[in-house]
Amino acid sequence: MDTYFVTSNRNKFREVERILGMKLKRYDASIKELQSMDVEEVAVDKARKAYAKLHRPVIVEDTGLKIISLKGFPGALSSWVENTIGNRGICDMVKGKKRDAYAETCAVYFDGKRIRAFTGRTYGTIMRTQKGMNGFGWDCIFRPKGSGKVYAEMSIDEKNRVSHRGKAFRKLRKYVRDI
């Protein structure tokens, strides 16, 4: 049976197919997201809603950028914050503060019976200015710990090796292959 990855983001879809090493069907649904700072809570809720629409196995994910000095803000609201004030605004929010942050993804598989959530986290720093041309979202302002590059300066394979999304979806891949 086909598995659907529920996302409107084509870049995210390509990344996830590559990480999983399997073909998925993309379902671009308008699913009202739960408003929460907790990526797992948002992703599990989204998986239940997506399955109710499709009645097919679904994979969903939610991602957040958590800035330590801002007590985890914007968290799962990072897409809304990026669309509202942009990456420049995110950089400005941490002006004069510690720039430590982590990116977190929760990938969820739900087949109507079993719901499994897998989390990946990558620690890093919010940059002072945007860099790079690859990626999407806040890839241009987040530099993983131990790297000299922001995600947007990495190839998709480099990013997938160290990213929060790569970590979460490698765990999900192992689970899906075992069922």
C-alpha cells in the first residue's frame, strides 16, 4: 500500500524521499495545525488528521527552531515567525543575546492502528547574517555545532547527514522497514 508524506513543501518532500530511500506519494493537504511549541504534539495531531482524510498510511513531520536564550521560541512556530518577520528578524531577535539554538524534527508514521513518533535534534548557532543559497526556511541562518557552514551552504547530502530532519527520518526509516 502506498505511503503518503503529507506536506505542501516540495523541498521537504525531496529531502525526506532521499533520506528514506523510498518513493512516497505527496499529499498537499490543508490541515489545520495545532498551535503548540511542542513539535511532537503538533506532528502527532497532524498525522491523525491526515489519516482521517486519506485512510492510508501517512508520514508527517513538524520542525521547530528553538533558541535557548528565548526559552525555546519560536519552536514549532518557526515557520510562522519566518513568514512574519523573516530570517533577518529572527537574527535581530537574538541581537545581544546568546545565539545557541537547536533544530528539532518529529517525524510521525500512522497507519490507522500504530502511531510512532521519531525525534531528531541538532544543536547549533543562529548566525548574525544570512548565508548560502541552498535549502529553505531558516537554513541560511542556522549553523550546526562543529560545522563551518550553515545548512544553506551544504549540499542536500551533507545537510541530511547532520540535520535534525535526517536524524528523525533515519529512525523512522528503520521502523518502516521492520514492519
